[in-house]
Amino acid sequence: MVNSYWDSLVLGRILDSADECRRASRQSLRRWLSLFEEIVVSHRGIMASGLVQGKPEELGVPVGLVRCSFDYFTAAIDVGLSGQVPACFGLQRLCIESAVYAYSIVRRPELGDIWLMRNDTPENRKSFQKQFQITELIDALPDSDLLPHGDTKGLYNLTIDYGGHPNRDAALASAMRWGSKERQSGGAEFLELEGLPLLLALKATALTGYCMACLEEMMFSVALAPRTFPERVHALAVSSHGDPKIYGIAAVGPQSEERMR
């Protein structure tokens, strides 16, 4: 198994190592796979033919974005199981963005044309950039018992910190540094097969899928998002590696203690 980052920068070895990790993870992480499967079943049920109601001309873009969101979710599972933790968070971010865009267009159908024509002219591009500010769209999401607004925003920010923007707590979390103050070197584990980085990626992937399913339920009024899901994700994380609170990652996604009161 290739684990040293600097020694593994050969494409064939990278792909072979990822395949080995994925096969091993599908056996060792079956309880996480069971949770991921719940989201797949929910998505399939919500998007089943005949349940999604609305004008075809208004649903084309949202349904396409929902498909993208689901594709990013399954890709996050795949790269997470193969130990590619930073990339997993990057895909979670894209999943949330696509689902939020879809929800926003369903609620404001005029945004669909802006999305479709965003590359036609420079003016259209400016209009698109103004209307599709992701943080503003997340802030405009309704606050509900199913998906509290703060949970979505906190989860989205985490996917950026741990995937899109390397920092000392994120993509470099598994890095090792050595050397003098004047000159430092470093290395990292290329693939994470266990430990807190992988645990956090698994937990965030599950909660990202839940966020997607809840937004789909709100979009199409089909109540199939799995109930008590965040609490069960938290319980599995605790049983897998102890209470995440002691590692400073309790703020990931829905807070089960508050939701259960």
C-alpha cells in the first residue's frame, strides 16, 4: 500500500492505491455505507416518476441540478472510501451548491432563465453572478425542524475549510513538518485509511447527503428524507472514534443534543 505522499506521485500507483483503499473500506466501513444507502433510497423515492409535480419548462433546470448534486454526493462517497479526504470535502461543497441552486430556482422560476443564459453575453454573466451568490442563497433558505438554516451554512463552511481552502485544520491536517525555524520540510499521508480526518470526511459526507435530501423534499413536497438521520450519524461517529467534541469537530452539521430536546 502506498502511503507516503512524495513517494506516490506516479499516476498508476495513485490509482492502484485508491482502488485498494476503496475495496478495503467497503468491508470495514459497512455501517457508514448503510447510512449512505439511506440517502440514495430517499433520493430515488423523491425523484421517482410521477411524484415530482410542476411545469416542465420550470423544472428542467432544477431537476438537472438535483442530478448533479446527487452525482457529487456519490462521488464524495467514492473518493472518501478511497482515502482522498480533501477531495471528498470538495465534492461535498459542490453537492450542497447544486442542491441550493436547484431549490432557489424552484422557489423563483425566473432564475432558471438566468442560469440557462448565463454565458450568452457579458451582461448575462453579470446578472448570473449577482443572482447566484451562494452564501446569500444559503442565508435565504427557510429555517425548519427538518433542516435548520444554521446547519446548512455551518456544513457548507466546513466543506470549504476542509477541502477548498487549505489551512492548518483542513487539507494540511495530516501533514507532518520538520526542520529548523529557518528552513522547514514536510510530508503527508496521501491516503487516509483511518483516524480523525477520515472520520470527519465520512460524517460530513453523510450530513451533506442529508442536506441534499431535505432540500429535495422541500422542493418537490415528497416527504422521504430520512428522519433522525443526523442523530444516527453522530452516534456512529462517537462509536467509531469517541465523542468528536474532544477533538473540536462537534460543530459539524446538525447538533443532535439541541435537536433532540
